[in-house]
Amino acid sequence: MTTTSPIKTAADLTPARPSAPGSGGRARLRLGAGQQLKGGPFTYVALVIVGLGSIFPLYWTLVAASHDQQRVLDSPPPLLPGGRLWSNLQAAWEQANLGKAIVNSVIVAGCITAATLFFCTLAGYAFAKMRFRGRGFLMTAVIATLTIPPQLSVVPLFMMMSDIGWGGKLESVIFPTLVGAFGVFFMRQYLLEALPYELIEAAKVDGATNFRIVWSVVLPVARPAMMVLGMLTFVQAWNDFFWPFLALNQQNPTIQVALGQLSASYTPDQSIVMAGALISTLPLLLVFVIFGKQIVGGIMSGAVKG
């Protein structure tokens, strides 16, 4: 018994080629597990340019803080640090009472951040996973408050703080900003996708109370988003100038109000102003160094969430 093998033609021996754009199929690029996209020279050049552009303002602050007023205003300006950094830092520290200002800013920013994370996480969970009457209307009302300029509430808020007796005190800066509409919306959008209903139902079947569900189920899932929201809230509270400038006085300032006092004179010394700005930036850098890994992890967790 004889067997015949099929005859292979030239077309059969030709290796298959990916179809060109515009033809019947599409060429797709698929990456396996563990593979990464590799950037070309243009990518690295662009990253270097962006990195230098981001670092340059901080570097220029250091350079200006290490020279005197005349040298800073020269043309061309200096590009290398000088020898007056320590004396300018001491002058800024003493003239603007930066020690008390930094303590006040830490208290204000820390209290606002902690309260925002607590209340916004609870509110976001309620709007995302709990069913109650008027939920859609209340969420719309919360989002609508984002369209109101904060300057419109300055006069009634100032009168309210004066009537309570909080004029010139840190409470007048902390309590009006304990909860923000952006934080509620941010946590609600994250928990909508990141927290499955099955986890909540399983916890209820096991007999968990609402407090236990929030503590053991909601908070671990919401931790990445809370780190990002905490960073944004802390930076915003630390850099806030308008309302603390109106609510506080020169004897009890925050860091931004104290820096405003440095530049309030008729001919401010720019080197001392820059030294004060450098001091005010160091706590933010310290916070990012300590919590940078968790913050970046939270951002990446939200980016790859599918």
C-alpha cells in the first residue's frame, strides 16, 4: 500500500507576512508577560528635557537664595550657588517667624488631610455602593458645588468665623475645608470600579456590621486612592494663601502668609524671599520622599485598573 504526500507549491513554502494597513487584516502588537515597551533615543531626550524643566525652578530658588539682592538682579543672573545661603535662611527665618508658621501649616494641612480622607472615603463609599433615596440628586448637588467660585463665600464665611469667635485662629482655616466635593467625587468614582458588590455581600453573610465592612473591606480597597487624595489635599492646604491671609493675622500665620510678609515691603530682598520659599518647599519634599512609593503605587493602581 502506497501513500501519497501532498505536493507543496512555492506559495505554501512562502512565510506568512503581516497584512499591510488598509488590507483585509490588521497587524497587532502583543506583549507577553514580563515584556516591556522599549523607548528610543527621542524618548530619553524628551524625558531628560522634562526632568530638567521640572527641577530647574527648585534649583533656581536655591541659587537665588544663596546670593545677595544685587547679584540676583544682575544680567545675566547667576547660574551657580553662592555663599550666602545660610545667612539668608537665618534672615528669612527671623523676619517672617517661619518656625511658628511651619508649625501652623503642619497642623492645618494635617487636620484637613486627615478629615478629608475620613469623610470623603465614607461619603464616596455611600454614594458608590449604598442604595438610598435621593442618592443621584445629592451626588449632583455635591458636584454642582465645584462650579461655585470660592471667592463668593469669603464675606459670609468671614462674618461667620467672627461671630463664632475664631477670628485670627487656626480653627477658622481648618473647619471650612474639612470636606471637599472633589474628594467625595474622586473616592466615589474609584470605589465604583475597585470595590465589587460580592465582597460587601460576603462580609454581610459572615455577620459583619457596617463599621466592620468599612474597616476590613472598604479601607483596604480604597487605600491607593486615599494616598493620592491625601497628597493632593496636603499640597493644596499647604500652598493655600487667599483664605488664610484673610482669616489669620501676622502673629499667627501659616507658611504662605509668612512668605507674603517677606515680600510685602516696598523694596523686598528677593534673595531672602527665595530663602523663605526654599524653607517652605522642604516639608513637601520630605512628605513625598517618605510616602512617594505609596503615592506612585496608588496612581499606578488607578491607571491599570481595568
